[in-house]
Amino acid sequence: MKYLACALLFLLASCTKLGDEERLDQEKLAQILVDIHLDEAKISGMEIVSVDSNMLLFNALEKSTLKKHQIDSVTLIHSFHAYVREPKDFIKLYERVNEIMEQRKKANETSHR
């Protein structure tokens, strides 16, 4: 019974709409998502066979990224879900993520010349 109550509380909490004032602004979330995607790319490039090792490494990198941006995982998740619920905002967010990725790629190419 207590598991059912916990599940219902989680469901209700996840269904509540997060106001625009409570979610991270687009630029900050885009910067965080870029770092997280780059972390994922680093791990993929390592070609580690063990799923457990991949998860441990990703969790460590994600923790470092969140610390760098001075946010917690709950804020990240709630903000991300708030953007997901607003498709136009979500598209704009990922357009910005792509722009930042391109800027970093160009900066990286320039610095290696």
C-alpha cells in the first residue's frame, strides 16, 4: 500500500505544470545540455562494453557538469520536462543547443590549427 501511495505522489508531482518562472532559462539549460551531450559523446567514444561501467562514468561526469553549473539534478529534470511540455520552447531550446555545439566545434578547430 505504501508503494502505491508513493507512486501516486510521484505521478501527481510529475503531472503538475512547472511555471516559466520556476524553470531554468533557455540559455542556461542549453549550456548544461551541451555539456551533458558532450559527456555522452566522450563515453561513446571510449567503447566501453560494460553497461554498468558506462552508467558509473556517465553519473560521475553528469555530477561534475551539474556542479559546474551550480544546479541539482531535480532542477535539471523539472526544467527539461517543462520545456518538453511546450513543443515550441523545446524546439527553440534544441536550436540553441545546436548553435552552441557549432560554436564550440569551430572554436575547437581554430585552437587546434
